[in-house]
Amino acid sequence: MAHFNFRVDTEPMAHSIDGVAHHVDGTTAAVVAMQTAVVIAEQQGAEKICRNVNFGFYSLIRSQISQKIAIHKSKADAKIMELHQQSISLAAIKTRMERDYMMLASRYTKLFDSLNKALQARVYELDKPTTNFVSKEVLPIALRTMRLSGAPSVTQHESIGNSQLISVSNTKFNAMRNISSMKDFIFSSEAQKNLIGSILSRQQIDSPKQKHIPILISESEGLNVRQKQYHITQSKIGFNTNARIESQVYSSLPEFKWFQGSGSNVSRVKQEYGNFVNQSSAPDRVKKRMHLFLESSDWLQLN
């Protein structure tokens, strides 16, 4: 069998493989750089997505909280207005109950005072000698030690000075009490004189005449208590507040008849009201609203 020997030169292939190795190394470096860039880009993208998600979630939660705050604030404001109106209604009811109580108390006080005086007079008349003896004889005798200005000193020499000081003090106290009583009497007399002078008139009246006393009746209606509430104000010029006037007005309220009115009284009231509003320290918007309420209101007069 024949044998053939061939010699193959592999040097060109080796040179080619060396060039391929350099290109493979470059490709490897490019792949590594690309992987690094991809990782960095993925990290940046993930961070951006997280930031956007966090910001969106924060915005959503903030908007929900703001909506809840607005809802609860509107409810709280409504409750506050309702409580304020209820406090006004309760204050009006309290004022009316106080007036009624004072009226009834003054009425029953006068009644019981008259009954007490009548019973006292009857009891005194039952046993007049005994009551005269107790009121005119026993009481002055029991108080004789307090009414004495001084007492004889019959004690030892050491206590004479104290006894004299006590006697002098008692005398000064009685004098001071008498002076105070005289001063109060003079002041009360002058006050009564001025009061009578302001009430009485120097005009001579031959026959009974009818006088008119001005009063102010204000009507309001609460938001919760759906009923009319009245408040009566009396003038304090020349006379004191009289409970009988309020009682008479309250009993006559259902009989009052109102009709559409006009004339000089309307212009006078509007002028006084305008002066009062202009002189007040309220804001201009409130003043304009008050003038608008007056102009848009209906003027009614009592028949």
C-alpha cells in the first residue's frame, strides 16, 4: 500500500485565527459594555417608574384626604351653624321664661305679702294684750343692754380701762349707725324726689285722660324651632318697666291686625335706620345688605 506524505502550511490560518481572536475580544468588550449600559438603563428606568408610582400614589392619597377634609369641614360648618341657631333659640326661650317667671313671681309675691299682712293683723287681734306686751315691753327690756351707751364700772381697777373702751366703742358704733341711717334716708329721699319729679307732670288734669306708652315688638322665627317668637321692649324714659304691660301685650298679640302702610312714618323710619347703619362700624358689604333688606321689605302698620 502506498503512503503519501503531505505538508500543510497552517501559518495563514493561524494568522487569521489571531485576527478573529482580536475581533472576538472586541465583541466581548462591546457585549460587556452593552450589558452594563442595559443594566444601568434598567436601573434608571426602574427608579423612574418607582418615582412616578410613588408620586401618583402620593397625589391620589393627598386628593382623597383633601376631599375628606372638605366633606368633614362642610359638615362641621353646618353643625356649627345649627348649634349657633339652637343657642340663639335657647337664649330666646330662656329670656321669655325669665320674663314669665319674674312676672309670676312679682304677682305671687304681692299676693302672699298681702296675705301675710292680713294674717298677721288677725293673729294680733286674737290676743291683742299679749302681743302688745311682747312687742312693746319684752323686746325693749331684752335689748336694754345693747341700747345703753355706758355702764357703771364696778369691777377691779385692772379691767376699768377695758370696760371704758368697750363703752366708748359701743357709743361710736351707735353714732356711726345713726349717721349712716340719716345719710341713707337723705339719699333715698332725694332719689325718690327726683324720680317723682321725672314721672309727675306739672300740667293740671281735671278729668281722667288716656296716655300712650311706646313699646317695641320684635318677631323672629328660629330655624330649628319652627314657631314665632316675640320680644317686647319698653321705653325707660320717665317710668320703669311694667310687667302688666308685657302681660297685656302678650295676651293681645293674636288680636293684632296688620295692613299695608305708607306715609311719613315710613320715610322717618328709613331715615333713622339709614343713619344708624351708616354710623355703625360694620363692613360696607354688610351695610349694603342691610339697606337692601330694608328696601325690599314690606311696610305693615297695626290697625
